Amino acid sequence: MTDTPTPEVSAEDFTSVRDLVADFVRTKVIPREQEILDADAVPDDLRAQAAEIGLFGYAIPQQWGGLGLDLTQDVELAMEFGYTSLALRSMFGTNNGIAGQVLVNFGTDEQKVQWLERIASGDVVASFALTEPGAGSNPAGLRTKAVRDGDDWVINGDKRFITNAPVADLFVVFARTRPADESGTGIAVFLVPADTPGLEVGAKDRKMGQEGAWTADVSFNDVRVPASALVGGDEDAGYRAAMTSLARGRIHIAALAVGTAQRALDESVAYAATATQGGTPIGNFQLVQAMIADQQTGVMAGRALVRDAARKYVNGEDRRIAPSAAKLFCTEMVGNVADLAVQIHGGTGYMHGVAVERIYRDVRLLRLYEGTSEIQRLIIGGGLIRTAQR
């Protein structure tokens, strides 16, 4: 068994952080969920409050201006974020997660000095530009190219469904510098400021759910960046950086799913305890109790799995199978819990303005991004077979 490293934030101090976040979510954000949905935007004052309590950099190390939470602490906050509109978490998620972690784990000292403190404060919104029209959950299919030209790199290609693209200040861009060969994957990652000539952000996507969480296409047309923009100064760091960030992110998304499932369960119990059918609270009916029992079981199993996967990630015991197992189970689980929540609410659950209707739409995306459920199954099954064959 590998020893778990000592976190930067003590358990006692983290309890205070988590309580602060839980209070923020429940007293400031939940009352304004309908406002977020109707405006398709998180209000500026909520963004400012999130920045003030350190949410744009909670997973960035303290030496770079963040709170320095490790993944076991990160998932506890993610379960709080999942309790409300997922647009809140999306606002600062890439700064802490898939984009910020690329810099934390693979950036040069100069790159960290240039960007990380501003990312942690929320002054810079970072966007993770990996997905393409022909390459989603598997980065090996990348077609965006970066070609060396003197001391510069010139990037050409198109990215799709890029979170926070309409408001991003910095794009963490994955591009192929050469075909994969015996020396490496040929995938590099570059830091491209949003105002770089040739970088164009498309119209904001119109999605099934997650109103207020903005995504868009991003195109790169002869985008020229200096050699210093190459993350880690390494042409082959991109694939490793993507896989590392995605594995960590999968546990975070799993925790987010658990938080949303808990909210759907709580809404279901509250409704079943008070809504009546023929003068009897529907919660007294055994078939309704059975649905609630299935929801509760899923939430408890998901929470235990997320915490175990986070611990194994932090201590280095398992950074491949466990993240995929947690992401697969928890995102499928929340879909089932949300479906049961609508069923328990009956016709009411299908109406706009009812929390479980929004949740039902919001959580469908969780089974798609940061690796679809199908990709997770391939990682888990293939990984176990390859281990056995070795």
C-alpha cells in the first residue's frame, strides 16, 4: 500500500473551506437557479463571490496562489458544487481541473509564473481545447497541426464543444506536431492567449441543458505562437498531459454526479413526503419508497466509490482504472436517479421551473464529456486484460 502524501490543507482547515462552500451553494446559488437558467448565464455578483472565496484556484498549489487542495478534498467540494446548477462549477472547473492541471503538472517554471496565479485568482479563465469534430474521447485521433517555423509554432485546426471558450483568456491547445512514431505520440500542447491573431471563437452552443455553462467551437487559422508557448518545452507532452488531466477530471466529474444525485434524491423525498394522491402522501406508497431506496443506494455507493478512487489517485495506487470506474458508475447512476426523481414527481416533474426537470437535462451530458461511458468501459476492461496478460 502506498502512503498518501500530506495535503497542503489540514483536515481541520479543509472542514472550514467545505462548510463555506456548502453555505455559498445553499444560500447564494440555489435561490438563483432559475435566474441562471433563464439568462443562460451565471450572474456577475455570484462569479465575484466565487472568486473571493478562492474557487477559481482551489486545486492550484498554494505557491501559485491557489488553496492547494488535493483530489480527496477536491471531490468533497465537487459533491457540493453538484448540488446546484452545474453552470456554477463549469465557470471555474477548467481553471482547477483539466486546463489548470496541465500547467501544474507539465508547465515550465516560466509558464507557471506567467499564468498560474492569474488562473487561481480568476483574472484569467483557462479553456481546455482538446475535442475536435473527428476526435473526442480519444486524443490519438487529433488532426489539429502545429508546424515549426523558425522560433515560432504555427497552429491550424478546429476544436469543438470547448467549455468557457466564449469567455476564455487562455486556450490550452492540443495539436499534432508529427505522426505518432516509436519515439512518441507527436501530440504537443500549447498556451495560446485568446487575442492571438487567427484564433476565432464561434457562436455559443445551444445545448439540451446546463444553461449558463458556455461552450463553442474554436478555429485556429495560421495561429502563430512563440517557442515559449510549448508546454514543458516538450513536443510529446501533449498526450501524457491530456491523459493525466482527464483521469483526474473523471474522478471530479464522478463526484459532481454524486452531488447532483443527492439533490435529486432530496427533492424526491421532500416531494413524496408532502404531495398527496387520494388524500394519502405518495411517500406512503411502497412502490414510491422502492424508487427512493434505489436512489439512496446509488448515491451511497457512488459517494464511497468516488472517495476510494480519489484516495487511490492521490497515493499513486491507481490512476487509470479507478478514475474510469468512478466516472462510469457515478454518471450512469445520476442519470438513473434523475429519471426516478421525475417519475416520483409525476407530471410535475416534467414542468419547467421544477428542479428535477432541470437536473434530468443537466446530467445527461455527464455521460459524454471527459470520456464517454463507452470509452470508460474500454479503459477498464482493456486495462484489466492487459494486466493479466503481462
